[in-house]
Amino acid sequence: MSRLDRYSTRHLEQELNLETLADDLEDVSYDPEQFPGLVYRTTDPKAASLLFRSGKLVCTGASSIDNLEEAVRITVEKFRSLGIAVPADPEVTVQNIVTSGDFGTRLNLNAIAIGLGLEAVEYEPEQFPGLVYRLDEPDVVALLFGSGKLVITGGEHPTDAEAAIETVQTRLLELELLET
């Protein structure tokens, strides 16, 4: 039912000259007028590392925690090969796991907004086509779409996403707003 996308942050403990890095690295995008960081892409595993002048590194797009750690390792090794002093064994901190899924049936978002309670949801279809449902346990956000698709964001562990999907599905079934 779901697809996972993870990101983590790491600090390289030094300021970076992004212009020089953009000249020295292949597979990078750097356009400071569009985005304040440099984007370095790995292909195996597929991920993108966002590097900022402050030395902050954010790795995103990996499909598993193992792939995330591997992409960070590749990025750090690449920097070391350029003579950038990077701390040994960088700690990878997962900060956000994005999970997408599909209930396989259309959802009536107006009824869901009323059923879940207006204090727990944001639904303004003129502004955004999805319903935003903030769960307390786990502490994540579920985006529900009329097509039946959902996105869970904000978790730090795969179990957060799994629990959120189960919670949303159970609530919708209890409210008789989801076909089985």
C-alpha cells in the first residue's frame, strides 16, 4: 500500500564554498537564485544531498534507511576526495519519513472533515485539494485526497507511518467513510 521516502540531516562542521564545489563536482545542480543550496545526486542508491553554505547536509529521496546511510556515505567520501575535512563516521539522523499509499476507493473529503472533527483537520479545497489530518499518536500529518490516495509525513521511524495508516483507516471505517 505504501512507498517510503526518507530524509536526514548532517552537519559537516564547517562553512562550504558552494561555487567551488559546483565547479569541482559532477552530477550537481547549483543555482543560488532558485535554491540556496547545492544539489548532489547519487544514482545507486538514488538520492539527493542538499548542501548549504553553513555546512548542513540534508539527504532526501532514499527509499530505505540503509539507502539513506549509503547515499550519505558516498557523498561524504566524495567530499573527502576533494580535500574537504569531514568528521569521521557521520551520524545520520532520520527526521522525516514520507509514506504514500492508496485506499483504492474515492474519499468524500467533506464528510471526512466533519467526521474527524474540524479541530483535527484542515480542509480548504479552494486552497489545497487534500484534507490535512494531524494525528496525535503517532505525531504525524496525514494528507487525504479525494482519489483515495494518502500521504503520511513527519514520522521518524517506519513504524510511525504504519501506525498512522492503521489509525486513519480504522477511523474512516468506524465513521463508515471507507469502503472495505
